[in-house]
Amino acid sequence: MSRPPIRPGSGSPPGRRCCRATPGSSTAAGCGPSAFTTASPPGCARAGSPASARPWARRRDDHPTRLGAAPGRGALAAVSAAATDGRPVVTASAGNHGLGTAFAATRLGARACVVVPENASSAKVEALRGYDIDLRLIGDSYDAAEAAAVAIAADTGARFVSAYSDPDVIAGQATIVGEITDLLSEPLRIVVPVGGGGLASGVALAAPDRVPVVGVESAQSRAVSASMAAGQVVEVHVGPTIADGLAGNISADAMTPAILRSAGVPVLAAAEDDIRAAVCELALRHGVVAEGSGAAGVAAARAGDIPADLPTVFVVTGRNIAAETLTELLTK
């Protein structure tokens, strides 16, 4: 199995801002599409927690406003690699990776076709329409969109870029680790959402020994953890979930389950009610608009599944939630 080249020491971009959270706050959440925070997780402050689990806030305001999602890192790396030989790219996405691909293609002057399900989030589809790409809505699930994207790439000679199982995508996603470890030199834990496992794989490969990594899936879509347990990719039932960016099966040749299993990364499940509550808590208590997929780690913390023994970094991977969905959650 080939692995992407990861440079754990890669630094963060200029212009970052960091501030200490208000002492005593139960969590500290950053703003922006890939905001991350270390803190005692919401709902998980426990008597006797070590003093080292102090809250920090890390603002990430340097991502493009239109993008609104962390997967731009991996997409930018993959589109850049494809652009060196002038090949167009084709990808499938629940929305956020597609936005990253569209942004990268626009910036690099590359050609891109993005396939999303017909029932994709309206917020993500609307954002995608703002880019000069070939946008296609195909099928009623991520699995159908991915199959269509693979076929389009084969027919046109374009490079198919998996949203999760592509070495360049994984390497690009890994760059977030350098930003975190530049900020925090002590032992800490990183919690990341898991859909296809690309972000979690990149983080796991780049994280130093002092930084354990935890992945969190939606309980309605557990393709990665099931494949890790089986030792091979298996198909699972995918139920309805507000975490649409984490929903779907993975390709038969996906490398991510093997990477995560080899790295010893536990992959937990967040219940739907906990994800919805996490979206509300981030918005109402911390002023952070997060889609369900981005709030999965915080949801697991609310359920008491994340230990409070270390400073914990929650990577919030997207804010692309439809206005009507957020309104419904906040007014219930």
C-alpha cells in the first residue's frame, strides 16, 4: 500500500492568530471552516481533570469565505499535482471536497468536474454554482455520485481524485497537524470527523507520538470503522444523518481503513441527537456556525466518549449548513 509523503514538521501559514480562551470556559471554539480548539470538551468537564487540560482558542479566519470547509487543503494538493501535466480532474463529493476542488481549480486555472448527489446540501450546491466548473448532480447518494465520477474520468481521460483515498488529498489534509503542533508543544489529543477517512489518515500519519488521534463517524454511516474491524473494505447500511459530509460507503480499494488501523486510531460513533445538540451548542454558546459533519467530534465529547485527560483539539471541518436546517435546529 502506497502512502502519501507526509512532513510532520510543516509549519502554519503566516498571519495566523491565537488567543487564550477565557479562563473557566467549558470549551473554546475557533471561527472559520477549519477552526480547531483545545479545551475541556463541552459536557465533559470532570472532577479531578488535570490542570493541563486548559482551554485555548485558535482562530482560523484565513480560509476563503466562499469555501467554508477544511477539505480545501487536500483538494488543493491534488489539483496542483494534476495541473503539472495539464490533466483535468474529476471528483465526487457530498459537497465540501467539491468546494475545495472548485476553489483549487479556479485558483490554478485547472479544469474540474465535480459530481454531487442530487440530494446534496442546498448550501453546498449553491456555493459550488459560484465557481467555473463542470458541476453535475447525479444519483441519490454519495455512492452513486462517486461511481458516476469514476466513469466520467475513465471516459474523458481526466484524473479521478478521491475525496478521501488519494495520496495527494491525504498529504494535503495532514498539513493541519503542523499548525496545531506549532501552537501547542505539550501532549494533546486531536479529534477529527471521519467520513471516508482522508482527513483522519492525514492527521494520523503526520501526528507526532505525543499526539493521539481519535476519529468520529456518524452512527448512521460507519463504513470506515466497519472496514477497519473486518480487515478489508466492507459495505454498510447508510442511514439519514445531518452529518451529510460523513455519509456514504467507501471504494473497494480505499487505503484509509488500513492507515487508521495501522496507526491505532480509534474511530467512535456520534449519535444523531448528539450531533444536532453539538451544532446548537457551537452556535449558541460559542458563536461558531458548524455543519453536522464538522460538529461530530464535539458531539462525541458531549456524550462523554472523549477523555478529559489531555488538552483536546477538535477539528471543525465545515460550516456549510443550509439556513433552514440551522434555523430548525436552533428553534426546537
